[in-house]
Amino acid sequence: MKTRNSLPPWIWTRADGLIACGFGTGAASVAPGTFGTLIGLPIYWLMQNLSIGYYALITALLFVFGVWVCGRVATALQVHDHPGIVWDEVVGYLVTMTFAPSGWMWWVAGFVLFRIFDIFKPWPIKFFDSRIPGGFGIMIDDVLAGIYAAICMQLMVYSYQHF
């Protein structure tokens, strides 16, 4: 049975398809973006103790790589931003966690905040999501959602430390 998010079998035989579709998480029939964001957790775990410079550099490189890989897979699928393409969620979560303090509650807060901004796409996220083509268009709305979520995280951190 085909679902709204069905992916062709060839996607799993190509490295770009496997990565862009979150190593299988993008095949979830419900909430593939949420499942895809889960891939960001172990990647963040590996990166969390890096200096801010290295963290930002790696996140930027993963973004550039995502523009390429998501663009290739979207072209092959002939769908601009197929729900199964979830590498953008991984990078968006990493953006959210850029200045996050340590502790599991911040991991969860970042996850929830990122998903809220990615799902509801407040201005200008929705504008960019609908108007920018290719891999850059797929990636940029999630980076913006990550920036919004990171700002909220910092407000939460400030409130937690001062009240």
C-alpha cells in the first residue's frame, strides 16, 4: 500500500538517498520529520563538547553537504521537498543546539522547540520554504526554524538562570 510518504526502493541503494532520507527515518508513514530529527540526537551527542568554532564549522559543512545531497535526491524523486527527505531536520536541530547548555532537559527542549518551528513555519520561514528551489530551498527553512528555536532556547536558559 502506498502512503503519502512512500519512497521508491532504489532510494536505499544510493548513498545520497540513504543520507537524505535519514538512514530510513524519512520512510516513517507518520511524522517523518520528527523521526528524522531523532538522527540529530546522536550527532549532537558527538559534537556537544566541541568549541563553538568547531561546532559551527561542522554544522555549516553539514548544511552545505545537505544542500547538495537533498537537491540530488529531490531531483531524482521529482518532488521539491519530499516528506521523506529529512537531512534538513538533522541540521536544523544542530542549529537549535548551537549554544545549548549540557543536560538532557535541554536536548528535549531543543527537540520540541525545533519541531514546533519546523511544523508551523512562522514568517519568514514559510516564505522561504515555498519560494526557494533546490537543495538550498529544502535546507534553509529548517535552518531558520533552528535559529528561531535557538533564540527561544537562550531565553529559556536566561529565565532558568535568573528567576
